[in-house]
Amino acid sequence: MFGYAGKIASINLSSGIVEDYPVSDQDRELFLGGKTLAAKIIYDSFKSKVEAFSEENILVITTSPLTSSASPCSSRFNVSTISPLTGLLISSNCGGSFGLHLRHAGYDGLIIRGKSKGKVYIEVTNEAITIKNADHLWGKNTSEVQNLLGEKNKGKFVIGIAGENMVRYAAVISGERAAGRGGVGAVFGFKNLKGIVASGKESIETSDQEKFKRNNLNWIKALKAHILTGEQLPKLGSAGLVSMMNYRNLLATKNYSRGHYDDFETINGETLRQEHLIKNKGCVTCPIQCGRVVKAFGKEVKGPELETLGLLGSNLLNKDMQSILNLNHLCDEYGLDTISFGSCVGFAMELNEKGLWKNDLSFGDSNCLEELVKKVATRQGIGDQLAEGTKRISDKYGGSDFAMHVKGLELAAYEPRSAQGMGLGYATSNRGGCHLNGGYLVVLEGLGLNVSGKITRGKAAYTIFFQDLMEAVSVGGTCLFTTYALLPTGMVKNPNHGLVRFINKAIPAFGPLVGFLHNHTWVMSFNMKGILPHPYAIKLVTGFKTTIGSFIKIGERGYNLERIINLRQGLKARDDTLPKRLTSELQRADEVDSKVKLPEMLKDYYKIRGWDEQGVPTKRRLEKLGLKDYRYDYS
């Protein structure tokens, strides 16, 4: 068996029993690893709806075949559970070192069951898995906990005070990286689990080591040569997108009431680099090094990503970059998702502005925000209500039309009224308002290529293709930024060239072809490692006969399995929607196209996906994906 440690441990916190969880070779080939294998485990573990804050809910931490393989950008690992924010399946990806050390300890994954009576943490080594007392760790921030858990050659995955207090969007931190979305940290807190530490010296065998090494060198070379992964991301990080987003009316501003921020230059990547950047930093095995190191409270710390700059900057009309740096660091220390925190605060500010909830929060006033992070993490005062998330705040105070969430998960920083495909992606994402699980079609609609974001033609097919691709890349174990290199450098670099403009205009017309390929992946039974290196790398590591077609099919299989789990959790077709601000209000009063035209895209989306009118995968589709035993009876 190549590419796997070969073991997954099931740890019951209620009983203290630790045992092996069986995974067959067929399951590994069918589900590969990461979030899709986690979805299979969660599906098999429950027979009916499960509440997030219950002993029945489980946490599934999974690695992937490329984790610890030395492939570029391959230190990623996944944690999945039922989200306390959405009530649906949530998978959160992290770039910290924990996944690497878990593999070195001899495990591909962990399943955490039950609930401990006392406060505990888990230690995983080659020799044993031990549940240990964590009284001395409780009440401490994430960096303090990781320091107390030992030397540097260990992987740590811990919650802060927000997780202890079950803030519904609490994160889990590994190093300086966060599994941020959906409240996985709150489930840790409910289970009285402060964290997990892993260490060991096991190595994973590779099917064809020599070819794999050569492929890695070529892959790294290609990433460094590309304009996005070799120039923009190292130079400006993901913050480099702020200016382009603002120019294209894509930057969430004042609780998504518009897509353009007049003071964008105070929070963009150029300002971050010129005035605050100390050095670049990246995840293990990453040649891109898009991470920023900055100063907050006099210390050198991780800098903010694009989402944080948007949600804590333009979304709140906060033009103070140092304020954003401080808030980003505080959220990491307390263990909070910066996206959900910023969105909740923006919604609360608008509720206050409209007189629906008098809370003393105002757009443009950043003076109270640092204290507000602490109040949310500790659930003190107004923080107790903000800790519940946008949907629950809306249920209490109203304002559902401008409550910026999908299925309970707050939207990312991309304002979709200028990017129809991104709007469709948000609406259909299994996680809720997630740009990545939504397919990130905005990369075609102005941030990479220059396909018109106003038109809906072909967007359903492209959204599905990119959703499945993103799913597969994540399942394989590499960072999604590696997919930027799929975009032709010439088209990114020369958007105004006549030929490039012609191609961008023609791309939507190829929607039917993309839809055809989605339903006939066997047509892509080959590898083009210069364009999409991921499936070839997986083939060399595992020995599986992975092609571009079978790789995309793994993504589709995972997307459908997650949908089935969500249906079992109570999801309905009517939940594939967006806030009315995005579908009914024009972003720009003089442009009738500046809203998301969701219904016309959603009908095509269901049809191409092979789902019925209720959004349920058909028996035929599931059989085609090898999921005939994973049906959901909608009746």
C-alpha cells in the first residue's frame, strides 16, 4: 500500500477506548482521503440527523496521499464535523504542520467520538494514543497552549478561549494556520477537547519515487514561473487581490451594500507590503510563500489574508491597516474565524444603523473592535449574541434581507453581484457561503481571466467543473492556490490583447462542452502534468490509475456525498439561495445587470449535476459515481 500510513484511529472520549477504524483499499481508491474520506466516515457513522453539540457528533481529522510526500504546497489536512453554525456538514482545511506529524506518527486520520467528562487533550505517537488531563491548558490562548505542549518537532492542533466557550465560528489552530470555517473549534470545546499533539518518525512509501521526485521539480519550476504563483502571490500575498476586486466591484463593502471601497488603497496588498511587511512566510513544502509576517502589539506575527482584509476592512469601513493586523492576531489567539467575525460585526452595525438592534456599533469606528474580539471569545455582553453567528442574530433582530450568509455560513469577501458564477457557487456550496467550496469562479470573472461577470451563459457548467476540481485538489492534499497555475500566463498578463479579449468573450459559449465533459469524464482518461499536475502526482505516490478524468470524478463523488449528508441533516432545495440584497437589490443603480440572477442558473445547475428538481442526486447519478449505497430518500 503506497501513499498511506495505513491506520485511522477511533478515539472515544466518553469511554477512553482507542481502536483502529477499518478502511479498505477500495475505499481509499474511491474516496482517496481528506474531506471526501471524512464524508464517507461521517455518512457511515450516522443513520439520521445529528445535532452539532451532541455526543453523537464526531470530529474526523484526515490527511491525504500527498500529505508528507514533499509535493509542493502539500502540508494540508482536513477536519470535518456537523457544524454548530449551519447544522450541516462542514469541512475545514488547514495548512499547519499537524497533518505531517500525524502521518509521521503512523496515522492517516483520527475520529473523535463522545464527550470527555473532564478537560483533556490527546497525544498521538508511534507507540500509543493517550488521553491526558488539560486543566492546565484551559483558559489559555492558542499560542500559549502550543508552547506548553512541547518542542517544535511536534504537530499541534488546538483551540483557544473561543472554542472553550463554544462560539459557533470558533477555529482550531495549528502553528499560525487556522481550520477556520464553520465552528469546528466549538465542537472541540463541547467535547472538552483542548487540542491534539502528534509526533513520530514513520515514513510513507511512494509507488514510484524517482519519477515522483522529477515530477516535483517540474511542478515547482512551473509554479515559480507563473505570473500568479511565482510573482503576485510571493510579492503581495492574497492581499494582492484587493485592488483588482475593488476595481471590478467585487470587494465586500459596508455589509455588502456595495462592491467598491473608496479607501481601498489603505488596506490593499501594496500598502501591506510597503508599510508593514517584515518578511514572507509559507506553509511547509510551499514554494509560493504567500504568507505575510507583520507586527501586532509589538510582536512579529502572521499577517492577514485577503478575506480578513475585506471582512475586517472594507466591510466595516475600517481603513486602519494596523487595526486589521491587530484584529487578525487577536482572532488567531482566541481562536476565531475572521470571516464570520467580520461579517457578524458588519451585520450588527447595519442593524444598529437601521434601528433594529441598538448596540453602539458603527461603520467606520474601529476603536471598539479589539475589545469586541475578547467579548465574543468570552461571550461577554454583546459578544454573547455575536458569538451565535449572523443567521441567529437575524432570527432575533430581523434584517434577513441583508444578513450575509448562505445556509448559516457567512460569505467570503467576494461581492457576487459583479460575478454571476461566484453567486451561484455561494448558493450551491455544501459548506454554505464559501468561495472555495463554491468553485471560486470569480477567478475567471475578473481576478485571473476577464470573462464577463454580468452574463449567466455557461456559468452553471463552469461552476460545477470548478467545484469538483477544487474538491479533488483539496482531497488530494495540496493548497488550492496551486490551481492558479492552470490559467495561461499570457491571458493573465495581457488581458487587453485582441486575441485574449476574443477568448474571454468566447469562454461562456463553451459551457455545453464543459457540461458534456462533466458527464463523460472518461473522455479525459489521460494526464497533462504540465497543465494539471495533481492527478499525475497522486498516481506516482499511490499507484492508482489516476487521470484528469478520474481525478475530477473523485471531486464530483465527494460533492455528491456531502450533499446527501446535508439532505439527511435537513437541507432543502430552497436553501440553495442568497440573501435578497444580492438577488433583488442592484449593486449599481444605473446597471440592471448588477444583481445575481440565480433562478436561471440554478435550474441548469441541477440538470447538469444530475440532481432532481428538489436538489437530490438521482439514483442514476449516484450509481455512476459508485455511490449506489449512499442514496437519500427525499420522501
